[in-house]
Amino acid sequence: MTSTTQMNPSGLPLGNVPDIATSGDAIPGLRASPVRVAVVQFDPQVGVENLERNARAVHERLVAAVENQAKLIVLPELATTGYCFTGREEAYAHAEPVPGGGTVQGWIAFAAKHDVYIVGCLVEQDGLQLFDTAVLVGPDGYIGRYRKTHLWNNEKLWFTPGDEGYPVFETKIGRIGLLVCWDIWFPEAPRILAQLGADIICTPTNWVWTPPPLYDASGTCMAAYLTITAAHANNVLIAAADRVGQERGSGFMGNSLIAGTNGWPVGRIAGPDEDTILYADVDLTAARSAPIWTPLNDLHRDRRTDLYDPLLGYRGGKALAR
């Protein structure tokens, strides 16, 4: 990780901290909810023999993020279990209830001790069903979960598609929406979360190698561009935490990033093989500003809700004012 001296909005030095960038404010000069966001990128490995190693690796990175004053920390998809299960039996062997299982309870304890918010992702068991589930915990405990609604490849052989819709969670730092990995290919999902009032969408991912080219000349993969596009088109912050490495013949893309409300990455995009944590200082409420592009164009006003309803037919919640 590189280290640079940064300045906070008041002009006081923050000291030497790694990979930290800043984004704009909803109202110039005013940060209603200043939050340092961290996205974690590392190489977990599947197998019950690796569960302890993965949990230790996650804990070490949570500690590092806290030491660098992160307030909202996003982990990769299935960060404690790995991804490439051989079948249903192995998937069950990695599963836990939510929120009662040991992994989520550990995140709850950590968040309370360090006054932070954590977005993690694990294999959830609910009766006989398994879900690829992102959870949000904070200083006051468990906040909520999101069960991945779009399943990729072999996931369909052991996971049940998410059945609880697209929740947006009110917190003391702002409204947080959750997606997982393949979801970002479906523009309806981030659009619905943005219209539900999300200030930031946190996305644990395992962007797997797909048919080439894997990256363009800049070293950026398609999934990163889709994240940038979703942030731009919806005027919403998106924090995407991907994994790296290879597992049972599958490779993973890296390219974790934090996209600002204008879509552009806040700071840099992580490399394909880096074990790193990226940070960004943002105003979490910046998504509530009016995205006016020209004197005649306002992104949300220009939506043709006479032709399609504001939530694209979604009935899981009501559109909140932004």
C-alpha cells in the first residue's frame, strides 16, 4: 500500500495514510455526513480447513481499516468462506445462520468495539435453503441483510435466489443499500436502490474471470466500468470490494473501487492482484444533491415516469426523497 499525506476538509493534516481520496460535498463547503469508506481486497480460499485462516485475514484487515479511521468497511463476497464449492454438501459445510452465526456475531462485536459499520458477505443457511447474503452491522448491532437476487453460474446449484427484495437501511451515517457481485450487471438493481433513497450502495463481489479480454489497456475490467456507470446513471456512491487470486481453476479480477456520485472513481481502482485496502473520504449525503447536467437537464426530473413508474414495478418499498 502506498502512503500519502492527506488534508481533511478543515485543512488539518490527517497524517500518513494509505490510498485515501476525497469526493465532493452535497453542498459545497458542507459535509453533512463525512465518512471514510474502506473497501478490502484480498485472497480468501474455499474449504473448511481454510475457515480459520480466512477469519483471521478478515480480522486483520478490519483492524487495519479502523487504524486508518475508516467508518464504513466493505468486505469481498464470501470473504470468510471462499467461493468455488464442489457441490451442495460443501456449501452447507460453510454455511451459518444470519444473524445468529459466529461470523456475523463476530462482526457485530467488532463494530460495537470500534464504532464502525461493516458490510460482510457469507453463506447463509435458513432451514434447508442457502443464500449468498450480504449483511450490515454497526455500532448498535445487527442492522439487516440482503440476499443476492441474481445468481452466477454454479451458484444456481446450491444457492436460492434472494427473496427479500432490495432493502435500504437507515443508519446514523446515512442510507445504505446492498448488492452482491453479478447484481451490478442488471441496471434495475442499482436504479431501484437509488430511487429507494440509498446514499451509498455497498457491493461485496467475487468478479470471476470471464471470456477475454479480461481488462482493457488501462488494466480495468468490465465489472469496474459497470460499477462506474451505475454510480453515474443514478447519482449514487458505490463501494465495490472484490477479491483476488485463484481458486480451484477460477481466477478473480480485483479492481475494487469506490465510485463517486458522478461515477468517476474516488481515488484509484485497485490492481488485478493487489492485497490492499482502498479508502475514500466522502460526504455520504452527496447523493441527495440534484444532478443537474445542463440548465435543461436534471437526471431524476428527466425520468419518464409517465412511461414507467419510479421504481420500475418494484413493490418492496417506497421511493424516498433525495
